[in-house]
Amino acid sequence: MEKDLKVLVFTNEQTAYEQIAKALQDVKEIRKVNLDEESLSTVNLLGFDFIIIYSDANKLLSKDSFIQSIKAKYPNLFYIPIIVLLDSEDLKYVKDIADLREISFCLTLDFSQDIFIELFNDVVQTTTIIGRTRKKLINKNFRSETSDTKNASLCKINSILIVDDDPMMIKILKKCMEKLGVKHIFTTNNGSDALACAINNKIDVILLDVMMPELDGIQVLKLLKKLDATKDIDIIVVSSKVNVNILCSLVKLGIKDYISKPFTQSVVLEKLAYLKQM
């Protein structure tokens, strides 16, 4: 386990905190803060590398949820991974909470210590590599609240390949690239054509879907990273069919970032802007 992490745990349940603290006893610092507005105002979240929230699912999904309070107070917090823990009876809400843009992963609390440590390490590896790079950029006064113009000026992408079997998704992403000012935009709806396009053209970035017929995104990624002509292309996975295990595998294979469907145009532009600043 990475020992220099500072972890902040938001929960009102002492037993749950003790379970989390025991599993993460090797980290540099772990601190408990009550899950309420008053406590949020007394702590500086920017001093931590990782945030864990243990709460009732309904509270996290409401319009005035604690997550929304965090977002309102810390609009630049996207570079700090946030993991939500739920009771086992809230299992049906895991996907809904995991789909929130602010959340890195969502799990149930009924874990063994060994399983939690293994998963936590995977989550840290997956999220903090990108997150810490973004944090350094923020500290250099790079603003996250970018307008389309700022994104366009920061993102120096000459050519991009969009790979998705959904025609509407290709149309949406292509419009984003046009707004960004990308000169050469290639599109394909399958993995085989994606490989051919990447080999025969100078591609800076690939936006890659995971679930596709014939060659899926993971197979395409593995092949791209094996070929000398394509191994250095920056790849961002754009998909809704990715769980924690698949995402960890994708990071190990060399993706630069991940965009969860559905997404907003600003998210895509923001990710690409950061990519070219790394």
C-alpha cells in the first residue's frame, strides 16, 4: 500500500470508521470527520489525497446531498479521488452513485480487510496517477473552470481518432473536436478499422469505446500498445460499461484517462486540455 497517502473519512458511524481505519492503518494519515455541513466547513479537503464517504444512499442521491455541498465549496476537487461506501442493503444504489461525476468508485461496506486493501490499492493506482498530475497543474494556476476558448487554446491536438459503434456518440464527439479546433478528425465504428487508421495516419489521441463488436476496446488497446507505430498514442477510454476491475486493467495497459457516458461537452474538452498539459 502507498504509505504517504492522507485519507479523509466522512462518516457519522464510529464502527464504520474503525473498520476503514484498520484496513488502511499503513497510510500516513487517516482522519474522521462527521458527515454534515458544519463539519465540512472546519476541514480543508485540499490537504488530503483521498476521500472516503460512508453514508445512506438516499442522502447522497438527493439534490441537496453532501456530495453537492462538497462540489459547491470545492469546485476544483475533481483531482482528488472520492470513494463512497454503502451498507449492503443499499447495494441496488451502487451504480447510481458510481455514475455521479464526482465519485471515483462506489462499494458496499461488507468487505474483508484483505479484499478492501487490494481494492483500495487498485483504486489509488487508477485514480491518483492522473489526479496528482492535475493537482500540480492546478497549483500552477491552471484553472479547471474552463470556457471552450480556454480549452481550445490549451489543447494542442492536431489529429484525433474516435472509435465507437454508436453513430450518435461519434456525432457528439466529433462536434466536440470541431469546437476544440482539431484539424484532422477520423472516425470508425469498429476495432479493426481503428487499428488500420491508427497505423496509417499520424494520430495524436484516440477516444476509444470499450463495448464493440468483433474487436472490443480492450483488445484494440492491447494491440495498439504492442505496435511500434501506435504505442505512443494517447488513449482516453469513453464508455459506460466499465467497472473498477476493468478500469484498473485499462490503466495498467496505458490509458491516459477515462470519460464515463453520458458526459457533457465541457467534460470532454476539460479532459483533452489536461491531457496535452501532462
